[in-house]
Amino acid sequence: MSTFHNAWLDEQDYRIRLKEIPWEGYQRASLLSTDDLILLQAISGTQKLRRETVWTDDPETYIGLYIRLLSGLTRTDCLQSILLQLGDFLEDKENRIELLRKLHPSEAASSYLIISRHKDSSDQYIRIKSISLLAIIIGADPGPSKEASHAIVPAIGQLVQSEDGNEQEIGIQCLDQVLKQPSVRRAVWHGDDRSEPSQGAPATSADSQSTKSGLLSSLIKLLKAGSKLNSQMQYRVGFCFWLLSFDTDIAANLNKKYGAIPLLTELTRVAVKEKVTRVLIATLRNLAAKAPDVNLGPMLVAGDLPLIQNLASRKWSDEELKEDLQWLKEQLQEAKNKMTTYDEYSTELESGLLRWSPPHTSDKFWTQNAEKLNGKDYQQLRIIIRLLSESEDPVVLAVAANDLSKYVKYCDTGKRAAERLGAKTSVMKLMSHSNPDVKYWALVSVQQLITQSWAV
């Protein structure tokens, strides 16, 4: 079992270790047997090395003891002590976790359920310790059950979504453990509460299977705040996305639903520690390798090519990082060479991250391509209009207003189509926007809508 690093948890562990539990009194009250008392006394108050010797001599007996006591005891101090002891017992001991799986199937399932019942405890320590133990057990299991995989996700989600920084930090570490399992990756993906894709993206089948845990949305929020996180937290969040990116379906839809690529790119740009850069670049490589058709374009829009070229020119100690950078540089350059100007525009529009790239202001581009926005039932025009209504980014709003004006000017049926789809209402609201650029381009667009003649 891996150790969870958190100052608050370490302090609580230390406090509980020092607290004497009156096991003899509980035995006299028939809350535990004489044999259980003897086992507890054998390790009570002893040094770590002595406890380890006792555990090593008879690990099966102590596994049974801890599961039995977690099942029968209800007092907070007792449960805290037993969960701490079980955590110490399993720490860095894969063979002891294996003992749980070697139990009779019904006993193994019962053991999991016994620990699981404490994950909803009103006591913070019991709740966190139970979830962390379950995360370790599931993470080390070569074939966790579907039920276990799905049950752990909401519990970890509550920690990651917590306003308590300690719970959030421990929750991310728990997630690092369980995302090793493909079944948990799927549970996290299907269990999110996002029912709508990101700007310009179609919905996926995952949306209809949601169990509303919202864990992935919480990870995205942390990714957005990446520059404000410490390096260790940046690494752990990046590690979660790296593990998720091994799933082909997730890799193909992560950017469509959540706009993850520009967020990963931005965190890569500001990362200071090499290990953070390494895990983020490895994630981008997975996304590009598993779903190149849908991810290489957004990577180019996000500015990954110049970023990767810059990073590849630096000296790194990690050979895998060097290899990943070189691979990404080659793939992105090849993708860029194959793209037409309209391809670049379409990719940018679908990403929802409009910037003042050359096509937006080129009259030649709009003369040649304005009519193309009418394809697929005006799909691209609808994206522009939705961005005008929904985006909170002033640059996106200004560019979208510009694009609307260009479309109306250069498409013969542009005015009629734009007004029919509600463009005038959306852009007129922006004429009073606080940002002067948004206000200016909204005015230009409205003027174009008013002055442009109707096509018959």
C-alpha cells in the first residue's frame, strides 16, 4: 500500500497512535473476544519494527482480526485505531493485499463491503481512511469487480470536490491509485455530470449513461487552476489525465466534451518541474496517438507545435520525455502540412477557442469560404451564434462577431440565414459589453446585418 502524503492526515495518524484504547474494558463488555484482545495486546504500544515482526509471523490472523473488528465495533475511537492499524499493516505490502483476494470469494467480497460501509462515516478521519484503504485495495486488484469500481468513484469524487484542501489532496491521491484500473477509468468517464459537450462538439454515448458523480468535471476545474497549484498537485492532476488517456474512447472525446487540450497545453507552458512536464507531454502523446484525427487539429489550434518545438530544444534528463517531444513535434508538423486554411479555421471554430488568426480578417478567405458555413444545416454558423451567446471570453466574442459580419458580407444568403438563426439578437446584446473590442466588433456586425441587402 502506498503512503498518502498529507500533513493533516499525518498529524491525525500520530494523534491516534498515541491514544490508548481500553481494549480490556471492551473485552469485559463482550465487544471483542479474549483471543482478539490477546492479538491486540501483542502489538499495542510496541515499536514499528516489533509490530511488523508480529504481523509477518501471522498475517492471515491479523487480516481476519481487523475485518472482524471493523464489522462488529461502532465506537469512533476503536474504528479510528483499527483503520490506522490496517493501513499500517497493508502499507507497501502487496502480498498482504493479496491475502484479501485469496480469501473465499464470499469472504473477500464481505471484507470489501465491511470497509466500504465506513466510507460514509460522519467522522472525517474514519471516512477518509476508509476511502484511502479501498482505493489501495482496488488499485492493486488485477480484476476488481464492476460494482467495486463504480462504488469507489462517488466516494473519491466527494473528496476531490470538497472545499477542504486536505480532503481534495487526499482524494486526488486516491484517484491516482484507482485509475490504474481500466474499469475505474470507464466509471469515471461515464459517471460525470456533463450532459452537454463543449463548444462545437457533438454529444457522445457516455452522456446517456451518466451516474452524475461529476468527478471528471472536478478534475477539469483543477486543470483550469493549474498555474495556481503547487508542483506536486500539478503532477498528481496530470497523472490522473495521463491514466485516463490510455482509454481510446476517453482519448477521442476528452477534448470534445471538456476542451482539455488547451488546458493541458497551458499547464505544460507554465510547468516548472520536469516531472510535471513529463506527465503532461505523455498525456498529449497518448491523445495524439489514440485519436489523431480528432486531437492533432485542436493541438495545433492550442499552439502545441511551437510549444513542443521550444521544449524539444531544451536539455532534459528524462529519455522518455525527449522521445515523446520528438514524436509529437513530427506528428504536429505533418498534420500542419496537410491542413488547408479552411481546415485550420474549422478546427479552431470547433474548439470554441477563437483567436485572431489570419483567416478571420482575410477578405480573400471569406470570399472563398463564406458559403461553406452553410453546410450540414448551417453547423458552423450555428457555432458562431452560440459562441456569441454563451462565451465569456472577450477575445472569442470579438472574433465571433467579426466572423458573423464577414459571413453576412460575403455569403449571398448570409443575412437571411443569420437572422433566421437568431444572430442579430445575440450580437446586439454585445453592443453594451464592457470590453471595448467586443463592443466594436458587435457594432460592425450589427451594421452589416442592417445594411446588407436581402438575397432573393
